[in-house]
Amino acid sequence: MISTGSVSESGDEPCIRLEPLKSTHLPGKAAPGGVLMGSSPKVTANGLHDIEDRILRITGYYGYNPGYSSHRREDGSESQAETPGSETSEECRPYQTCTNTALKVLGGLLMVLCISSSWVGTTQVVKLTFQSFSCPFFISWFSSNWNILFFPIYYSGHVVITREKQTPIQKFRECSKLFGEDGMTLKIFVKRTAPFSILWTLTNYLYLMALKKLTATDVSALYCCHKAFVFLLSWIVLKDRFMGVRIVAAIMAITGIVMMAYADGFHGDSFVGVALAVGSASTSALYKVLFKMFLGSANLGEVAHFLSTMGFFNLIFISCVPLILYFTKVEHWGSLSSLPWGYLCGLAGLWLVFNILVHVGVVLTYPILISIGTLLSVPGNAAVDVLKHEVIFSVVRLAATCIICLGFLLLLLPEEWDSVTLRFLATIADKKSEEHGEDLTESSGHTRSRSRANGAVSIPLA
């Protein structure tokens, strides 16, 4: 450091003496051996470091640059310089986020179109199949057997995307953890798969039976009531959050069901068809609630494993039911060669595609879009019924369909939709008030400029 000496006793003139530094390393600088010497510099009230940091700032000691300091902060973190690359990456982050969101939305819209198309195709092919082969349980059993292909399709896509070297057996065992730590045993296979497989078969069978009594539009609209039943069961069984708007939606769904049954006077095939469609929606809701209760939130691999397991259970244990119906002549068909295999395979394939898209779409895009895809099957079936089958809908049926669809949309509202809506309206009100204030400021400025140009002087009142 530079110090000033005192006046000598001999009367000599004062001189400036340079004292050698006791250490060549300043506090807070790392020694050659990498050891930090001294304590960390302290920041003064004006935001600068101590006197030594000021000297470094002035002299450029050890290549000191403004905005960069090799000192450690008091919290122990190193301060780093902002490089152009970091600024560029920070600027690219919002762009990448917007791009990912746009791609996810576009993929979701494409998924909505595919889901609605596959479900409309499934329903219409069922109607065509019934013209030559009226055996709903056999069709349901045959279509459910195709669920066995779910896991092989998932594994093929998984290998292509991730390129893992797991064998199918290893991946199957890994996904078997859905049934517990011990994997899948025969007891667990029957215990866990049997109730879900029975509910799955009942849902499909009742849906097909309803299509024999009603139009495809009516059945698809009534099936949308399963969303309301899921909410009611989740509220009662799973103790989910109570929401008034969803209660209103459930009431609207029930109102639509009653109106649909009233369309033909609570008698005949119409009333039976409505009851069958509502039964299909109820079993579907019970299936989803029980799946959430016992199996929790499974990933895509575990869901594929579970559906393939249900397909095996259907093939092994439920195959006796079509045989019983055949020998009792409840559902009688001729030789195997006389069966409409083209319609049956097309129906089973479309049903499998629909289930794959529903479960994959939840992972790839927003779940609300998947539900909208199911809802859009109602106008899709209506268009086919009007254009191809020349169906004429009564006013009561149209009103019931619209009420059910509106209730379905209300059920898609998020849990905190009310607070989000209030914040959105408050933001709009703030923007309007700001714009109004800016307009007033601009108008007052124009008024002053005009008065000055005309030579007028405004005298303020006392």
C-alpha cells in the first residue's frame, strides 16, 4: 500500500515511502495453489466492493473487466459474465416454448380428427354389420380379442422411438409392476383382470345392443353421458372435489336422457334402446373409476400391458359365452365361411385404433382434446345418418342431443375455472382502463396544442 511518512525530527523535508506488500495476493483472490486467501470482499452501501476492488476496477489488475468479478459472493456462488451465447439462448427459450406448444396443439387437433373419425367409423360399420349378421355378443367378444395386439404395437413403437435393447419379455415384466412388486401371478391375473374384463365386455355389448334399437346419433349422444357418471362416482367413491358446475352438467345429462326416452312416448324400442345406451355409459364410468381406484395413474406401457392382459382373459375365459349363446340359439350363425369377416375385421380394427388413439393421445397432447374428439362423433354420426340413411330427427331428439353435448362440455371445465375466468376478466378491464387513460392523455395534448396555435391562453381559476 502507499503510505505518507511523518516529518523527520532533523527538519528534512517530508518524503514518500513505499512499503512492500506483505502478500502479493489480495483478499478473495485464489493463490497459485488454488487456496482462497483471506475473506470474501464485502459490498458497501452503494453497491461497490471494498477499496481493493475499486483499485482493480481502475487499474485493470489481472485483466479485470467491468461486469465480471472473480470474487466469491457472500452466498458462496461465483458471479459469471453474461456471454452473448447465454443471451441468445435466453432469447430462444420463449421461441422454443411457443413452437412446442403450437406443435402440441396441432398434434392434438389431428388427434381429435382421428379419434372422432375412428369412433364414427366403428359405429357405422356396426350398423352395416347388423344388416347381415345380428350377433352383438359375438361381435363384442371378437373385437375384444384384438386387445391382445395392444402391447405388441406399443413395444414396436417404443423400440423405434427410444431404441432400447430390451426384449419383449423384459419389457413385459417391467410393465407387470402395475399389478404389484411381485409382478403378475395367476391369482393376481384373475383377481385384477376379471372385473375389468367383464365391465369392458358389458360396455361393448350394451352399446351394440343399443345400436340395434336406435340411430347411431342417438346412441353416441347418450354414451357421452358417461362423463357425468364418472364425476358422480368419483365424487361419491373417490371423494373428489365438489363442483357446482359439474352437478349442473350431470343434471343436464339426465335431462337429455329423459327427453330422449320421451321422444317416442316411453314405450317400444326407443325406450329399451335408451336404457341400453345409458347402461353402456354407466358400465364405462364404473370401469374408469375402478381403474383409477385400484391401479392409479398408470403410464402408457402399463396400460398397453393391462389391455393385452384383458384380451387374453377374454380369449381364455369368456370364449365359452358365445358358444353357449350359439347352442342355445340365442345368437345363431351358420358356418364360419358364411360370416362377414370383412365387416368383423374392419370393425375390430377401428375399435382397436380408437382405443390406441385415446390412450396415446393423453400422453402426446392435452387430455381435454381427447374428450372433444369423442364428443365430435355425435355430429359426425348425425351427418352420416342424414346424408346416407336419410334419417329425420325430431325436435325433441335434437334438443336432447344438444343438452347432453352442452353438459359434456361443462364437465370439461377445469377445477379452478372460476378463478381463472375472474383473473381474465380483471386483466381485460385493466387493459381497457389503461387504453382509456392513454386516449384521454392524447386528447388533452391535442387540445393544448390547438389552443397554443390559436393564441388562446388558459387562465387557471383561483
